[in-house]
Amino acid sequence: MEDSVREQIQGIIDSNDVVLFMKGTKHFPQCGFSATLVEVLRRSGSDFQDVNVLENSEIRQGIKEFANWPTIPQLYVHGKFVGGCDIIREMYEKGELDAVLSAKES
């Protein structure tokens, strides 16, 4: 991944407490996994920044390398990678997601 792409991704993550790299937008998700995470975050009452990876192929590929995670969507909270769809959905179902979302940046 080019340094400029890494810096762009890091800048997005650093500028927002909660960031969801996804296919589509929070108002129009374009895959089922992204739609699931948007709904989970809404139910959790979280305000989040969405990044549509379909608009930028460098970010779409770069985010996979950035987190060493092969799939999209990806959720970052306070600068840290939390997980993809299955992990976040499971955390939500177990009641663990709210603690992550409400924790102050460390």
C-alpha cells in the first residue's frame, strides 16, 4: 500500500471516534454485511462516520492491508480496529459493544 493511502486512512480514523469502512453509505448500504453493521450501530445509538470504499479502489484495498483484515465492513473505535460484521454483531448480541462505543479514548 502506498504511504499516501495509509496516511489517508489513518487521517480518517484519527479524525473520528467511530468509523465504519463499508460498501455504500449509512443511508444507502450496498451489501448485506454493511447494512447489518449500520443497523447495529444505529440500535446502539452510536454516531459514526461512514466511508464508502466503493468510491475509492485504493482505500477499498488499502483498508484490508491496514488492519490485516480481508473483508469489509470494518469498524474502528477511538483509533482501534474492532472487527468486521460477525465480530461486531456478536459483541452487540452479548451486550459488549456498548462498552466499546462508550469508552473514552485511551
